[in-house]
Amino acid sequence: PEIMDPSELQPFLKPEAALTEALVLLAHDDWEKKIEGLIFVRRLSAYHATILKAKLHETSLAVAQEVKNLRSGVSRAAVVCLGDLFTYLKKSMDQELDNTVKVLLHKAGESNTFIREEVDKALKAMVNNVTPARALCSLINGGQSHLHSAVRRCTAQHLSDLVDRMGPERVLCRTKVAADRLFPAIARFAQDSSQQTRYYGRKMLFTMMTHPDFDKMLEKYVPAKDLPYVKESVSNLHEKGLGETPVDTPSARGRRPHTCNVGHSRSSSTSRGALNVADRETTEAHEVTRKPAPRNLLENEEYVKDIIGLLNAKDFRDRINGIRQLLSDTENNQGFVVANLVKIFDAFKSRLNDSNSKVNQVALETMQKMIPLLKDNLSPVINMLIPAMVDNNLNSKNPGIYAAATNVIQALCQHLDNYLLLQPFCTKAQFLNGKAKQDMTEKLADLVTELYPRTPNAVEQKVLVVLWHLLGSMTPGGSLPGAGGNIRVATAKLSRALFAQMGQSLLAHAASQPPHIKKGLEEFLE
């Protein structure tokens, strides 16, 4: 649907009734009713601001909720509506900034060009109309630590515009909270993986560095670990100036001209479009690996929420970015991953058998890299990860996925206490079909050799059940019913592994089984 131009908005004859009706329409399930409600709010903000203020909190919450609406027409209309609220209600919106700015910033990573453009306009309206110190804090809270590079880039741009608007004197001397929050944010933006985000970080330094108190403020507010880098950036700015706004990647092919928005224009050429996707994957995957770690509980919760959001994203490229971010965190901030292990891997496990084969393979290859890093820390999630790793992947006809799954299982056996793997491997060897059943049975035989000397009772209790199942289900030719495939070689390996450890005790256990099972075992051992 078309967005109504502000000049087309008309006042109400009964604005109090219109406000009540607007809230009813926004709560409606029908998307067209929601858009009508958003238009009501826009009209009220333009002509009846005093009346709207009576229920401003309730109204802004309802509008912000629709920014998240999955129907793009509603989401875009809600973004425009927030822009009007900032424009017409000005500082009355101060109390609503934390929620409204956050939902707008999170939309900056949208693939929908129209929504991104409206987000840019709405944030500009916010910067120009609300109390600057409040705007500064809400931008930092909403976007500084976001996993999506586009959101951080957009945050840095609007923060830079705000610093320009406030001026060095107001930032450095009149508003302590501004300096206290701003300098650590600038330090992070100036070191961001995105070239444009770094530019806006440097631009804020450039704006303030002529103030006589600037150096003293740097020392006071920039975290000690970031101070050498920031000082070097300031020195370079003195020597070389700020320079032009950069294009964010080595290849600008297919990109829109620079705004806060990111994304790719559609290409008429399929091959060129594919190249743009590759560019974006390479760039954003690289960018995401330098995401700074959370430093307090609130930031930690937001961080977990964001990485889970990426892992569950609709766009496969975002899911890949989430996977690579998880690897980066495992390498550089392992304590964070371990502390949030169950939440994160509950989302990650679905990527191990993702419907998109590229995501599926990247997840498996990433899992292989994370196993030696996390080792036995994986114990709380191993029972939910193993089914995701093996159920479909070991029967996959895609050679890349099958090889990656095999490597993951090998890494588990190599780096984890094998006792953690015993029960899940037994379950898979017993209940899977096809090649997966063969592979898991052979891996189980390897576990027997490693585990029996230290936990003989556990091995006998768990593994013999599997062996009797295999021997009892197998045809004379070694096949299993249905899609079980030929299991003869794997069963022979398991039988011999057990016999090597148990000796005649294995045959004694077999004596209590049906005759055909005992006979099958004896044939394998001959």
C-alpha cells in the first residue's frame, strides 16, 4: 500500500474518539485495519498533539510493535508513523525513545529498500526533534552492540549527525552523561569491522578534537584497552584529515549509493546477482567476526537475543553470519558461550540440518572447529546436538554435507570424554537406518575399545542391547528390513571389538539370547 503524504493528512472532528478508535484498530488482526490505525495516529500527531499526549506511551508502544510486523506494508507504515510522532510531538517523545529507537535501528538490517529508507528518515526526525542527550543514549543502547553490521553502521551515522548537531562544547562540558556514554561508543565504532562504521566513529572524534578539553575527556572516558587505538586515530585525523565517506567493501558492484541503508540493488543479470550475494556473504561474515563481547548482564542478554535472532533468521545469509559469529565468540570469548550454552545451541542445532544445504554444511564445518575449543563444556547439550548432526547428514547424498558430518563425529570422539558419547551413539546405532546406521555402529565399536577398560559395566549394559538388536534384525545376507541397508561389516566390527574386551564373557551373555542371535555372533567371531 502507498504511504500517505503528510500534506494529505486531515484533522478529526472528534479527536478524543479518534484516539480510542486508533488503539482499537492497531490491536486488530486485520492488517488493513492496522494501517488505518497508523494513519489515525499520524493525523492525531499532526493536528491534535495535546490530545495524543494523554495516551502517548500506550500509543507509541502499539506503533513500535507494528514496526516488527511481518507484513512489510504494515511495518513500513509504522516506521513512517514513528517519524511523524518525533516530528510533531518533539521532546514529548523523550520518554518513549528507548523502545522506539531500538525497533527502528533493528529494521536497518532489513532487505526491503523502502523500509530501510523510511527508517533513515524516522531516525533523522528523532535526532532533529527530541532532547539530544536522550537521543544519544537511546541510539547507543539500541544499536552499538548489535550483531548486524548494518545496524551498527546506521547507529554510528545517526550518532555522528547528533554530535554535529550538539557541537563539541555541549557534548564535552554541559552534559556529563553524553561524554560518559559517547566516548566508549565512539571507541568501539572506530574499531568496527565495517569501514563506514569506522568512518563515523572517526568523524565524531574529528568533530570534537579541536575543543580544549578533548584530550582530557579522552583520558577520562575512553576505556584503557581502547585508548591507544583512539589516540592513534586522533593523531591520523590531525595529520591527514577525515577524508571522504568510504564505500564499505572492496567491491561496490550492485550497491546502492551510500546512506545509512545497506543492501543490494537487484541486478538484471543472474550471474551478477550471484556475485553480489557472494560479496555480501564474504563481507558481512568477515565483519561479524569482530563483534565486541558483552560487558554486563543487560548487554549479555541482548547479545544472546541477537545471536539467536541471526541463527533463526529467514535470510540464509543472516543464518550463516550467526554461525560465524558463534565461532568467533567461541574463539575469542569462550566464557560467554559456555555461560549461555543451552540457549545458544538450542538455536544452533537447527542449523546442523538446515533446509538450505549451504547453511547446513557451514554449520557442520563450524561445529567441527568449535568442538576442540569447547570440549567437555559441550556435555549439557551433547544429547540434543548428536541427533541434529547425524540423523539426516550421515544419509545425505550431498558429498560435502556427508563429509562434514563424518568429520564432526570424528572430532567428538577425539576431543570429548567418550563416555558422554556412549548412550547417544548407542541410540543412533540402534534406531537409525541406511548408511548412518552403519557409520554409527562402526563408531560405537571404536568407543568400546576406548571405554571398556575403565567402564566395563556401562559398556556391557548399553552396547550389548545394540548388538542383540543388530544380530536379531539382520537377514542371512547382512541386510536389515526396510531402508536399513547392509549392516554386516559394521556388526562384525562391533562384535569383534566387544569380544576383544570381554572374551568368553560375551558368548556367555549371548547364551541367554535366542539361538539365531548366538549363532550369528559365533559366525562373526570365527
